Amino acid sequence: MPYILLFLAISVFGISFSSDAEPFTLPRTDTVLLKDKQSDNEYPITIKLPPSYQKQSHKRYPVVYLLDANYSLPIASGASRFMMNSGSIEEVIIVAIGYQKGMSGLNSRIYDYTPFEDKNWQRQTGGARNYLNYLKQSVLPYIDAHYRTSQKNTLVGNSLGGLFAAYTLFTEPTLFSSYVIGSPSVWFKQHDLLALPVVSTSKTTKVYIGIGELEESEGEQMVSGARLLAAKINKQSGALVTTNLFVIPQARHATAFPTTITQALDWIYQVNDN
């Protein structure tokens, strides 16, 4: 690196090349083990507070609830940091829900995020109703009791988590005011999700669906599934629900989520200066 560029990197960006530099950690975060009141299962819940939380002691904040915390939290935290710091979106509390204690992450997510039992799977499926009750009866009340929250909250799920987010929208639409449905596994159990009745909502709701254009050819025709899902939401959810479907150019299943969460947060929480 030329010396002038090295000097600029150190002075402007604060880059350190010292071997004893402190490792980067997500700022303003705390993790608790939160028990399910019905089953006694425990899940790690990580809460990340926005920059102004401690200074503005009377302010209340929207909450973004993330499934698949191990994967989604670092991405959502990084994606939202500049947008919040620059004032282009509202500051939000991020709550990331991990996998069930004592169970592998794969087994936990497959069981918790799937709405139907499918005996063709080697792993147990069909626990979404119980998991939704856990969110409703344990997670949301805990966050509302311990943090200054507003009523403007969002559920974010990707892949099987996207399937769960859509299931929540259909069955408990007023639980969240916005839904981010990333690369949803609509194909699960022969598209049975699309046969579910949709409970109409009594409040304004935003639904963002993100899908990579290359996911159509990766085995499950997922772009077609996302389009069918969007059409069902538009037809059956009522006039209070606004849907935004974005097919991400050149994105695969493994690469679509960072774009989905960035664009979704900007759409849902954008600050309008006009």
C-alpha cells in the first residue's frame, strides 16, 4: 500500500494494524436465555440497542425481530448501521432469536419454522404453531417489558424462516406491523402454505418479499413460489396490506438475503424529510 494511502486509511478510517488491537464486537448488545412458558424450552435472544437509546431516555423505538440469529444478526446489524447513523431510516431495536438450547441449529429451525408435519423429511417438522406461541407469549412481552418499544415492529425470516414469516402473516397478522419474507420456502410440503386461509388484519401492514432471480433454477422454482405468495397476499389480505416483491438480479439463494434485509429496512423505516 503506498504510504499516502496508508496514512489516509489510518487517519480517516481509524484502521489499526496492531496485533493487540481489540477484536470487533457488535456494540450495545446483550444476550439472554428466554424460556418458553408452555414447554420450558430455552432460546438465546440477542438484543442490540440503537445508538441514541441511552441518551434519549424518553424515546420509544420500533423493534426488528430476526429469525436465524446466528446468520441474520451480523448482516442486519451491519446493513442498518450506516442507514441509522446517517438518519435515512428510523433507529430500531434489533432482537435476534437463536436456536433451541440443547438442539442442533438445523434440527431446531426445521422443526420451529415449518407449519406442517411432513413425514417424508428425516428430521422432525411441524412446530411452527408452538414457536409462534413462544414469540407471542414469551419473546414479545419480555422485550416490551424490558425496553422502550413502540408498536411498529417487524418480523424477518429467510428461507424456512421466510416460510414461517408468511405463516405468521396468514394466521396472526396483527402480531407484527411489517413482515420481511426472504427467499420463502413456499415449496415445503407441496406448497401447502398457499392453501391456508388468510386472517384479515385490522391495521396497516407492510410486507416485503425478496427473492434472488437465480433461485428459480436452483431446484424448487422459488421465484414462482414467491410470486404465488405475493399474489395470495394481495388477493386475500385486504386493502390495509401493502406488498413489495423484489426479484434481486443475479442473486442466488445463498446471496439474496443481504440485499433483502437492506432494501426491506429502507422501505419500511425510511425517514421522509419532505
